[in-house]
Amino acid sequence: FSTTRMTVRRAIDALVSEGRLFRVQGKGTFVSHFELDKTYQKQGFTSNMLSLGVHPSSAVLSAGACEGDDEVRKSLELGPGEPLYCLERVRMADAAPIALERVWLSLKRFPRLPEFDFSRESLYEVLHQEFGLDLANGYSRQRINAVTVSGEDAQALFHAKKGVALRIRNVDYDKTHRPFAMADTLYHAGKYTLDVVI
């Protein structure tokens, strides 16, 4: 082909910015198997993935009672010594890792959470069906930024030593404006696009 190296670089850069390719430093440029395009609305991961036509699944890394840091306890408006439930899982779309999710909820408010297998069940469905939480009329406060991920998080999400992720930290509120969950989620930047309509 009679194409200059600069033209090829520009074409690759364009494909990376579109999400069709992704780069791993020190390894190369790879084809994204798919790109998930989420139009921003309040819904759980499972229902979001199903609406995009992909099969959602989860691998639970840890689940159970935990302490939680001051930010978590303050965000959830927990009383002194109030027990906390922590859920950490890798979220997948068509068996490919797309997100690493950490969620904290009050065990006082949702005491039976440890009974459920969140590798198979949707957290939001359990909150709605088992605890009567009205999710349709709630809202979420979110902070979104791009971060470099390394260590165990990068291994779980990218199967690599490093990667770039879209980090979404949110506090979810019910219809009475009471916080019920806090989450810190890392989305694979090469496979996830967030569209916001204002």
C-alpha cells in the first residue's frame, strides 16, 4: 500500500478515540471487541446491559460486613457503629470484563443482603423485590473522571498491569431523598462510552 506512516497513525488515533481500538502501554494497540454506549439514565448494570443487547454477568470478589471509610459512612448517613455491607465484583458483558464495582449499603436497613448470591442476582432487583425499595423515583449524585488503574484492579479489569478507566463514584437516593447505596466503579475506557443528554 502506498500510505505514509503519519496517515496510518492518524487513522489509528481516530479509531482509538472512537473506541474501536484501545492501547495498552508497552503492549500495543488492540481491537475492542465491542463498545457499550450508555445513554445516561438511572438504572442498574444488569438492566442497562440487557437494554444494550448484551448478556450481563458478575464475578463476586468479596461480599460481607465491613467497616467502610469516613466518606462512605458520611455519604450513607450512617449512625455510630452502624453495620455496613460491602460488595466488590467484576461486571461483565458477554463474558468480557467491563467494570470493577465496589458498593456499600447499610446492613441495618438491608439486614438480609448476605443471604443473596450477587454473582447471579441483580442488587437493584433484590433491593426492589426483597426490601420494597422504590428505585423508579430515586436519583443519584455522581462524580465522573478518567483515571489510570494499576495493580489488582488493572489485572481484574484489563488483564494487564495498567489501563485507563472511567471512574464513576455515586450515592443513590430513594424517593424520600434518603441515601441507600454508595458505589465506586471503574469502567473499561476502551469498551464503555457514556452519553449524557441534558
